[in-house]
Amino acid sequence: RKLIYQTLNWKYPRGIHVETLESEKKERYIVISKVDEEERKRMEQQKQAKEREELDDAVGFSRIIQAISSSGKLVVGHNMLLDIMHTIHQFFCQLPDELNEFKEVTNCVFPRVLDTKLMASTNPFKEIIYNTSLAELEKRLKEAPFKPPKVDSAEGFPSYNTASEQLHEAGYDAYITGLCFISMANYLGSFLSPPKGYVSSRSKIIRPFFNKLFLMRIMDIPYLNLEGPDLQPKRDNVLHVAFPKEWKTSDLYQLFSAFGNIQVSWIDDTSAFVSLSHPDQVQIAVNTSKYAESYRIQTYAEYVEKKNEEIQTKRKWAEDGWKDLERKRLKTQYNSYIPQTPVFYGNCFVAPSYAVKRSMSPIQEETASENTEEVRAQEDDPSNPGATEQGKKPKNHKRQKTDSTPPETSDSGSSVLFEVPDTW
């Protein structure tokens, strides 16, 4: 098809219009029309308008997401971590592997977000709101001391009425999430001096709730902080347990049955974190596992310490490996160059050799260096008078190799050439 277009445009630069169309059976064909210049321009404009319309349809809802992002307005959601993750993944980019990178991407896409579930779970609301699920929260915020906002539905959209619940319909859930936010924000206005009945989304009083996303099923880290480091709670009551692959959660509950209520957080098929109710039980649990063969228990502090040691060891190995590679690379590069000035050895003159191979393996270099040392030892030995005459020619050749070998690269020099990253 491209060849047909090119040939027609070359052979008939004026007077025709070429267009590709599609039949009802999805078969594509080329239409060639004989037109004057004005008609051709008009048909080209129609073609471009149709292509723009098709492009707009293909872009679809992402245009709305882009508009929300570029506006910088406050984005309100309820338990919205997954909502944000799916939105970024579907309309902007692949989700990063690292948490800090995810925070940076989220801040770029949505500079201001607010999670009403976290807001309802935090002071001063948590003392008067006992159920933070969206439906129950909406009902609670209709009662004192809260004042629900009055909303007039737009003409032609009468169905969104909180009297008739339509939960889990996306538009309705978004609607009542907005109502919940307005009610809680206005309640915060009662703490101002003088009190205010209406609080704007840009008010300083609600800024402590910005850019914090509620986290489910994590007892001591209630939210993900998008603007900085997350909370670092104590883990004095947490144990790290390693066990056979066949074990299940029920086996862990049975193992710690004597310690009351526990919480199990799986790491992989053979390890998990187990949280005890009381920190003073941790050492007892560790002591009881000293002679166990099928499983191993250690404190969270010991686990973190060993993890850090492993990371440091891997970094050292990587750093040493890079230093060794850099040292060998410098040797190879240096061997490719021989000084082009005459070299004098005592009473003899040796012309520079230009036919030297570019690369030489490090093993060959070390062997050559050792052989050179042996020749030097023989030359310096007064008990071997024939050594000088016998070793003249090898001496010249090997002295060149020795001189071309660079001095050993120091550790400090290698560390400047390559800085080992913190994450591998």
C-alpha cells in the first residue's frame, strides 16, 4: 500500500486524492478520486478531522485523568491506595518496583490526595466514628455533631440519592465519598477560633491529612506517607520464623499456641513474621526453639542485623569484583600502548616494537612478570657469569613487557572510578 501511495504521488502530484477505506467485512481497499485542487484540500481536511476523532476515541478516559492531574486539585478517595495504583498503571506508566519511586511517581501524578478512611480513623474523628466502611461512615456523618451538606442534583440526574443506596456503583461511591469529606472537613471548622461552618479544601486545618494513604491489616503502620519516611514502630514483639516448605498458617498457630493471640505475616514459602501479644514472651519463644530441628526462631532485631550483614557482604563482593575488573581493564588498555621512544638498557640499544597484540590475558601477564623476575635474578647472580650473555635477547623482550605493565591500582583509586550503588 505504501508503494502504491508513493507511486501515485510521484506520477500524479496534482489532480487526484488517495484514501484507504474499510468495508463492512473489515476489508481494506484504496479509493482514488480525480479532483481539482480545492476539492482535494477539502477531502484532506475531512480525512484529518476523522483521524483526530478516532484518536480522541482511542485516548478515551485518559484525557479526564490527565486533566485531573494537571489541575493540581485535591483528589479525594476512600481507602484509595489500590485506586491510585491502578490509575497510575493504566493511564501513566508501569508501577515502579521500589517504594520510594512509587511515592515520587504518585506525587507527580497527583500532588494532593486525601483518604477519607484514614481521616475517619484519626483524631478527632476516631473517638466518635466506630465503623469506617464507606456505607456506615456516610450514615454516621448524617448525625450530630456532624452536619451533612445540602446537595441539589443536576437536571436529568435524579438517581443519586442517598435515601436509595447504590453502593459499589463507581459514580455513587465517589459521590458519597465527597459527601463524607465535606462533612468531616466542616466539623474541623468547629475547632477554629472563631468557629467556621465551612472549610475549604485548601484550608490549613486539613493539611495534616494530605498525601497519606490508609493501609489495611497493618496494626502499627496506619498509613503510607507519600511525602516522606513512613512510621518506624518498635518490633520488640516480632519473631522471624524459618520452617519447611510444607508448613501452613495452622502449623504456626499450633507452634505458638502457648503464647496466646498471634499475628502471622508471610514472607515466602519457608519464612514468616510472627507477632506475639507481649514482648516479654519473645525470649521464651526463642529459647524453646534452640534444640528444634525442623524450624528456627530469631528475634526481629537479629533478623534485621543478619540482613544488613548480608547486604554489606554482597556490596563488598560487588565492590571488590568491580575493582578487579577495573584493574584488569587498565592493564589491558596499557598493554595496547608501547612508548615510541628508544629504550636504553645499560650498554645496549633496543628499538621499540610496534607489533604487540592489543589484549593479553591477566594470567599471561602474571606469568610474564614472574619470568622477568627470574631473568633479573639470574643476571644479578655473580655465581652465574654466563647468565648475562645467555639472557640478553629474552631480557630485552621481557623488560618491555614488564615496563608496559601498569602499577597495581590502589583501592582508593578504584572506588573513585566506580561507586557501588546502595541497592542491588
